Amino acid sequence: MEKGKFFVRRKNCRFCSDKIEYVDFKNVMLLRGFLTDRGKIIPRRISGNCASHQRQIAGAIKQARSIALLAFAEEK
């Protein structure tokens, strides 16, 4: 019996496929999609973003948090 071989499909960057060059920190609904329910930033290997866009997302989330557009942590 073969060991558990499975096919992993390569995730494509949403921003590269839509040709978005700049991630805006004022687009709160977009940024909330990259946060967990506890307020942590979803890592690149899970979200499927490229490295440059993941850095832009992290910076935009931090900037939106600092001017209170996003919460640092969700309350229970």
C-alpha cells in the first residue's frame, strides 16, 4: 500500500491575478479577510499571497490598527 501521497494545488496571489499593485490601508473589508478571528495576520503559506503583497498587507493592517480602523484584538 502506498504512503499518503496527495496533490497540493499551488495557491495564486489574489493581488497579482487582479493586477493590484498597492494595498490600501483604508480598505478595511479587504484587510479583515487576512485576519484570524483572534486578530492575527494570516501567514503567506495559508493565504497564498506573494511575498511583496504579503508585506504590503501586513503593513496596511498595522497602519489601519494604529489609526483605529481595525482592532488589535477581538473581544469575546
